[in-house]
Amino acid sequence: MTLRNKILVLVAALAVLAGVATASLLHAAGRADKKNQIQAGGPHVSTGTVSLASGSERRIVFRNMAWGPHRDELATVAATAPAGPRTASGVKCLRFYAAAGTGICLQAERGAVTDSYRAVVLDAGLKERAHYGLPGIPTRARVSPSGRWVAWTVFVGGDSYAGTNFSTRTAVLDTRTGRLTSSLEDFTATLDGKEHHAADTNFWGVTFAADDRHFYATMATGGHTYLVRGDLAARMVTSLHTNVECPSLSPDGTRIVYKKRVPGLPADAPWRLYALDLATMRETALAEPRSVDDQAVWQDGDTVAYALAGDYGTDLYTVPADGTGKPRRLLTAGLAPAYLG
């Protein structure tokens, strides 16, 4: 090949590379423009102070999902104006919950090759009190009404509840003593009146009673899910009802709202929200027609809040807990709410 031909080949190659680079830049700019447009039409978010302490005004603290510099940060809005401007804290969480000045924040630590995860116990000012490494992907988190007990669930195999090929690990922490139970599988389990031992047993979705001793959770084994009642002092769980996932105990301790698998629904969206009266074990279907893959939060004694897919990832909705009414969007671009104050 002559020198002239070599130069022509080089020029042609440079032209191709320039074209690819230009196309990539235009594509990236287009994505950035779209992202900015979504942010421009979304909630207004600004930096400020976020507290988990009780105050004169009731507030919602949640994971902000709006695009922009504050995405994934804990943010707060007034409970009376959930669609209003939100204040972001700078603290990022994948899952979050709080009560009585104690918060639990499940975080990702981004690595060069893989991510790792940790559970961070927060004080009322969002300062770290303690942290614990997690063996898998965060999925659920709860704090007891007193703030003493904290629980979290991670996927250690799989990343979705929709199928059957997953395993979970649920930990419970006493924040007063620092005692950590790394897995509820260490508790003695009773299923249908008999002590239960099985390698396929999984627990998830803890919700605490107000007595600082009892809790409820999902136990899965043999292809079925069960509502179990746990005793933290006796370190045991007892089955109460079948086909219950991600329970949430009402403020008065009398009802559980949960997601239930309904036959005939799609395999990737199999749930409907139900309420269970713990005295009678009577179930009531809630007026949310969509599949909810979340652990609902009680807004008050009559209403529950939960996440559904939205333009920003997830939006928060509410529905009455007695089967009446209809769903209402609480706020856009939010996840993992806690009502405080």
C-alpha cells in the first residue's frame, strides 16, 4: 500500500470515529434533555434539614425518587400537603423506615466491580448510630413503634418475590442492647401446631407490635406462605393464617394489611391487597385493583399507603383499609414512607 493510500484509509477511519462520537453525544444529550424535562415537571426538591424527631406537624419521610441531584435521598413533606415542595437530607437509602426518633436505612455501597450493602441505624438527626453488613439485596425494613427494635430483609438468592426461585434473610436488632439476630431462622417455628424444621424456610416482612415483644412476619415453606406471630423474648414464631405476604400491623394492633396471591393473575403480578381481622381471621379485599408488591404502611387507623410503578420508578398511593373507597395517589416519585410527628 502506498503512502497516499495509507493516508486515505486513516482519514476515512477518523471520519467514521468522529461520526460515532457525534451520534453518541447526541444520544446522551437527548437522554439528558428528557431527564431534565421529567425533573422540570416533577416535584420541587431542595436541600435542608430532615429530622426523625416528633414535632408539632405530622410529616412523611421517604425515599425521593425524582430525577436530579437528590434522587434516592431521604426527603420530607408535610403530611397535610404531600404533593408540595420536599426537603432532601443528603442521606441516600434503598429502603427506609422510622419511628420514635429511630431510623433504619438500607444502603448500597457502589464498588468498582460489584456493589455491597449495609443496614445503618439512624438517630433523630439522621446521624449513624451503628451499621451492619448485609448478605444480599435490601428489600424490606421496619422499626417498632417505640424505636427499640429494628428489622430488615434482604434477598440472598433471586431479586423478586414474584417467582419461587428466591431466598431471603431477615434480621432483628435490639437497639438498646445491640443484640443482633442475623436470621429469624434461628427462632423456633411452629406450623399448624407442630414444631417445624425445613431447609426451604424463609422469612420476610416483619411488622412490630407496640408491646416491644411481639411481631408478625411472613414465613414461606413448602411452596406456601404463612402469617406468623413472633415472640422476641421466647425467640419463637407461630403460624396463624395462610397466603399472607408482607404484613403491616394497624396502629391499634387489631388488623393486618398484606399482599395476597390471587389465583388467575399473571405470574409477574400475582398480588392484591387484603386486610385481616386478627380476632376473627376474616379477610377483606381492599379497593386497589392493581398488583402491589410492597409492604404497606398505615397512614392512620383507617388508611394504608403503598408504592406502585410510576414515571420516576415508583409513586405512592393510599386506599381505605376496610375495602371501601378507591385508590388515590399520595405523591409522585416516592418510596418507603414513614409517618412521623
